[in-house]
Amino acid sequence: MGSAVAQQGSSQQGGGVSIRGTVTDSAGKPVNDATVRIEQEGSAGLATKTNSDGVFVFQDFPVGNYFISAEKSGLRSRVIRVSGSTQAEPPNIKLVLEAPNVAGSNSHVSTPSPDEAMAFADQPNFTVAGITDWTAVGGHGSDASLRTSESLARETARLNPENPAATTSGPAGVEVASESEIKLRAALAAAPKSFEANHQLGEFCFHKGSYREAISPLETAYEIDPANRGNEYDLTVAYKETGDFIHAREHVYHLLAHENNADLHRLAGDIDEGMGDSLSAVHEYEQAVRLDPSEQNYFTWGSELLLHRAVWPAVEVLRNGSEAHPKSARMLAALGAALFASARYDEAALRLCDASDLNPADPAPYIFLGKIDMASPAPLPCVEPKLTRFVQEQPKDARANYYLAMAIWKRQGVPANLQDMQQVESLLAKAVAIDPRYDEAYLQLGIYYAEERNYEKAIGYYTKAIGVNPQLSEAHYRLAVAYERTGKSVKAKQEFQLHDELEKAQAAAVERHRREIRQFLVVLNGQQTSASHP
């Protein structure tokens, strides 16, 4: 939502339309200082506050259709569609603030059964109240641990469900699709004003992922029959997928005005996140869970909290989600990532090990395990046996060999076990043989040989790592040290300088990224508003 305050009597609006109304609570009492928002296609959202009588006014707006809603202290009204005209009396609307799970309950959309509703915890132990600067971020341990937790948060948001919809592929599928498309385009050419012809072609393009192509026929179908919710829903998704968030937001609000649906709230959250309004997004995701505590809705809410460094709330939501959906491997993987971010390393590893047991063929939990084991202060429980299984399940996966090598290496004492270290060398060598562009594996081979005092071989692997990834600053540093040990001081100086320049540039890039991913400000029950961190 835009945050600008609506200016009454603004000459910039110039259309003469006034919209006024009242905000009340469920008992009909006026609500003072409620935030009322108004939006129209093609313009930023504006907001104003109610007075002591609960009254709000928007003046001098262009003629057109508007979407208006109100909220205060966690209570919200339904989104109301209002038509503004200079030829009529100013619309006088009433917005009623209700609890999120009550607003819109009179819609025709079915609600979860009592058993399904019980899957959602009674009430979350927190409220996301705002946004704070990234400098309030709660870290733990080394900067490497913090960077690992940030990386895992991003990867968590991209975890897919276990059974994504099947897609048609292969020559036969292409041939059938091409024949169908020809028929659909011919039908549209014969009847360009037909809802069905436009809708069918739009749906065809939509389901094959050609969202830009889908928009035009879906738009035409919407103009012919704006009451067809299925067509408008797909048009909204197509707008979102092509980055047209303004049109997408207009349509999702229009849909929500007619049906208080969990899928629509999740879609609204995705659109808000795309527009950079993460605060609205997380509230939409929470509302989706309240309406339907599905695996998808729990996961989306929890991963959004984790992405914006609301670590403890993310743990709470993902733990509840994993209890409600105990067969969800990605929920457990996300919970593991959140626990790692809260410095509960051992428990994080156990949850990721559980995730790998649910779906042994899925590489994601193993990769998460490998990363947290490398970043944690000490070896973690259950990691090595699970990574051993990863190699057994997928011996040609370079990452499986790399992370098992690093787990074995991490638990070595002084002196290291010779047989174990030979296995480390073999696994790393296999990783780069499978993937000749595996920069981190080349780096670790260089470190391995440097510890063996075989500096020439170490230099060779450091050089290969840099050849694959010139931005790998640690490789430059270790190459400089190896050059020093072999008397190549000029080359050493050059590599040290490159390392320092890269570190400076990368630190600046990390800071920019942290400023972009703004941190949620969380209120815990009975406590002051504060940034959420361990």
C-alpha cells in the first residue's frame, strides 16, 4: 500500500469526486484514528485517518472505480469497491473492523472444517508491527554464520512442494500443444468478441507459462464478463508473473471484495512482496493460514518471516506448520534453517535430518545440512550419516561428495585420522571431476594440499578455483599465502591486494542486500515493540 496521506481538496486530482464514509467496530461504535486506504488502477495507494466520529473523507479524485479498506490494531475491514462520479451524491460507505478470521466470513466461499481449523495454533505469540533498519539485525556467532543463515533464508523461500503439477514435455506434447493453439486462435479470429474464445486461448497460454501472451485474451474476456472469477484470477496471476503488480493488486482486491479466500490472500501477499510492501505481504500470508492452515500457506508465512529476519516468529510458525503437516519435508527443512538462524545448531541439524528421512531423494535437506555443519562452531549430530546416504543415493551429485568431505574433515582432531583424510581428498577430487566448475571444491583441495605442505599442488587448485570464480576472495588470500611460502613475494603481494579489494566490494554488496531485505519489527506478547532476533 502507498503510505502517502490523502490530501483533501488537492488541485492535482482535479476530477471533483468525493468519497466519504465511517469506520466502526463490530458493535457499530465509531473508531477513531483508523487507517483508511484507497487505490485505483494506475495510481499509488493513498491513506488517511478517521476523526473522533470515525469519519473519513477523500476529495477531488478523478472519476472512476476505487478500492477502499480500513485497519487498526490488527483489525481489518473488507475491501469495498466504490464507483466515484461527479454526477451523483458522494458515496458514503461504512467499513466495519473485524478480526482477520471474521472479516468477510459471510462470503460464499467455503471455510475450513473445525478439524482443519484446529491445525492452526490458537494464536501466534507475536505481531509483526513494522519495518526496521537492517542494522538491528540479530546475528550470532561469526559473520560466516550470519551469511549462511541469510543464504538459507533465501533458499528456503524457493523450496518447492514435493509433488509439483506435472507439465507436458517432449516432441509429442509440443505437437499436440501447437495443434490446439492453432484451433484456439482460429476460434478467436472467428468470434473476437466471444468470452469463451478469448478465455480458452488465454487459459491455454496461461497454463503453458506464456503469461504475456495470456494477458490480452484474458483481459478481453474480463471486459466481456467481469463477473467470471476464474478468468479474473488467472489474469491477476498473469499480471503478477509479468511484473505488472499495479494491475495485479487492483484485481486481487476486486476478487477479495467478493470472496474471502485463502488463495487470494496468499496471492495478494505475493503481489505485495513484489511491490516491496513486505509488511502487507506478511499480514496477507498470516490471514491465508487463518482461513486455511494448509502446508502451502504455513510454509509461505514462515519463510516470509525468516526472509525478513523475524527469526523467533519464523520458528514458531514453522514448528506449528510441521506439527500440522508432519510429512512435509520442506517444512522441516525451513524449520531447520530458522533454528540455525536462532543459534540452535543441534536442533536445526536434527530437523534437517528428519526432512532428509521423509524424502531421501530430495537434495535440499542434505545441502542445508552440509551448509550449517560447515558454518557451525562444532560438528553437528546426525549430519555425517545422512550425507553418506546422500552420496549413496546420488553418487554423481558433486554437492553430495563435497559436503560429505567437509563433514568428515570437520570432525578431525589433531592429528587427523589418515584414512579419513584420504577419503576427504577422494571425495573432493570426485566432486570436481563431476563438476569441473565447482570453485569451492577446488578451494578446499588447495587447502588440503597446503596442510600437507604440498604448496605447488595447492597453488594449482587455488588457481583453478579463481579461474572458475575470480570473485572467490578466500582463494586469492590462500594463493597469496602459498606464494609467500614458495618465495614468490611479488605474486603474493598482488594476490593479497586482490583479496583486500574483493573483500571490501563484497562487504559493501552484503550491506546493500541487507538494506534491501528489510527486517520486521515484532511485538512479542506483553513486550515492547522490538526487532526480532535471538
